Amino acid sequence: MTIETEQDLAHLKVAGRIVARVLQQMIDQAEPGMTTAELDRIGKRLLDHYEAHSAPQISYGFPAATCISVNEEAAHGIPGERIIQAGDMVNIDVSVEKNGYFADSGATFVVPPSTAKKDCLCHATRYALNSAMAKARAGAPLNGIGKAIQKVASNKGFKVIKNLCSHGVGRALHEEPREIPGYYDPTDKRRLWKGLVMTIEPFLSTKSRIVTQQEDGWTLSGAKGNLSAQYEHTMVITEGKPILITVA
């Protein structure tokens, strides 16, 4: 989507605030002994309160309101009977539709107690997101996003999950430009443009460069013992800093 009117931006910001609030409240209420289904129900109640719709549900028939992935699961985890344990790395991805506009965000956190390695992975992934956003300017090469993410991963001793990527968003959950890699692809000649609505969402991991779909048809997991982290914002590209949409 490309922003065309002030109304477009206003509606996107409404959707983005809902995403940010739901995501933060789910993180705040997660605790050991809770199932991922119970955590998802918190998200569903909040979406209902804001009169918003789960974007993966209405777009793809995802069987829950939010995606919750734990430890070896990198993305698209289906909330269920898995019990959240102390020390787990948990990723929550919240995407909503409100008044025909879509916003998407995600974050990874460790249920205490954490370890230095898990903290470093989360810190590096947040840093990768910030570094990539610093390269997101109108007219800039789109592959600068992946280049920034890859540089952080390499410097911090982590790997980039190559088959998970950023994407356009706005009037649908996934729009052009599709498949914005989290690594540097010198053959990608696309450029960013003013008003573009998109996500940036780096996925860094301890072992895996590729994740595979599980038997449930949704969950994407790395190798045994792999840990990963993801942080994501929806934003609007400008000639200066991007306008962040998924903030409370």
C-alpha cells in the first residue's frame, strides 16, 4: 500500500495502536504454567474490545487470533496446550484489520529466568531491526534492509533465518513488495518509495538458517535446540525516518 491521504495514515495508526497495545498486554500477562491457548485468548478478548479482527484469521484461516511460537518454533506457532515454562523464549506476532487497514507487529521475550545467550539474541535482533529501519528511506535500495540485518547477525555471532522475511502491508496483510529478505541479496534492484507501508522483521537464530513447516501446516521450526528471536514494526517510508505505525 502507498499512503495517498491523511485519512489513510490516520486509519493505519488506529490499527497500529491496537496491535501495539494487544502485543504488550499479552507479553505482560504471560507467565509460567499458562498454555499458549490461554495466552491467545487474552489477545482475542483484547481484539474484541477494540472491535478489530485477527488478520491471519480473516486472510488465511489461521486457527487462532495470534501466532505464539516457543523455543525451537520460529514463527506461525498455533496456540494450544503447550505449557509456557520458566526460561522459555516466546514470540508473539499480532496482526489486525480495522476499518479495512492492516498492521502487523511481533516481539520475542524470555520468561524469567533468562540466560546471557538468550538476552544477547533478543538484544541483537532488536538492534538489527533498528539498524534496518535506519536504512529505510525513500529512494534507498530495498536490499539495504537485509544488508543491515545480516551485518548485525554476523557481528553478534548469530544466523539469519533466510526463508522468513519482511513485506508490504496496509490494505492486506501481505502486499508488494513481497519477500523482503533479511539478508543481503545483491541481485535485488528494487527501491523503496515515499508513502510505502511495510514491515521490517528480522529473524535471528542460534543454529538454523532455514525453518521447516511442521505437521500442523503452520508452525515453522528450526533444528533441534535452535533458538530464534523476531521483532517487527509496521511503518510508512518517508524521505527521512520512517513513521512507526505499531506504537501505543
